[in-house]
Amino acid sequence: MSVVEIRPPEPAGDAERMYALIERYRATLSQWMAGIVRPQSAADTEAFLRLQAEGNDEGRCAHRVILADGEIAGICSLHGISAAHRYARLGYWLADSHVGRGVMSQALTLLLNYAFEDLALHRVELGCAPENLRSCRVAERLGFKLEGELRDAQFLRGRFWNMRCYGLLADEWKNRT
């Protein structure tokens, strides 16, 4: 099993490696993520990572780089953090070379601990297409509950896709087995 860590992005230091990873796995990643096709260079990736770092500094989000055995493997993040409502949305992606090794579950466990312990959030939710079976399995493995499905909620690759809505409450996370 890989040693998994998460840390805030370091734009200047991470941009080249992150862009190379995105470029290498762009075909797979773009199946489910519209934003992943935007960076067209290491400079674009650095600008994107700078925006993530600014969001972290302002408390609007908690973007983290996923490291597996010291190698950049993907990103996980809390978006739209609301201190007033103690809520955030979860997003993540992982390079194909790290899929199926428990890397994402470990990374999200670290991020969810941060969300519920350090940020004192009450609720974290995520959305994914029903056809994105790996993402659905990650959510369910971590204890997220399927709360419904939004029809035609995401436009990707020239068509509309339904989105499954999953939610996880702080007590459910704390009392998981």
C-alpha cells in the first residue's frame, strides 16, 4: 500500500509535474471533469494552482495535492466552504497510475478529518455522474449516503449528465466503523 499524504499546492514547485500528470491522463480525466481540459501548459497549471492557494488563504476552500509515495498523484479539495452553514462540497481526481491502490480513500480520509475536526464542518457533499462508478464507490466506501440524483445537472463532452448527490454528516464520520 502506498504512503499517502495531502498538502496545500505549491504553485511554482508543483506546476510542471501537475501539468505532466494532467497531460498524460487527460483522456481519462476529461471523461468526468470539464475543468481538467483547461490547463494547456505548465504556466496555465501554475496560474490555476495560484488561484487554489489564494482560495486556501481566504478560507473559501481547502485544495490539497495528493502525494502517493512522494509522487504527485492527484488533487482533492473542499469547495464552497461556508462557515455560517458549516458545509462544503468535495471534489477529487486521481491519475490512472494510482487508481485501484487505495490512494484516493486514504487522501479523502485525511481531508475529511480536516473538514470535520479542524474546520468543524457539519456536512460535506459531493456529486458525480452515476456512470462514474469509481467515484460512486469511493463515496460509498467512505460512508457518504446517496441522497438523490439530479437530472441533467452537468454538461460535459457535448451532452447533459445526471448527477448523484452524496452527503456525509460529522456524526456519521465520527461514528463510522
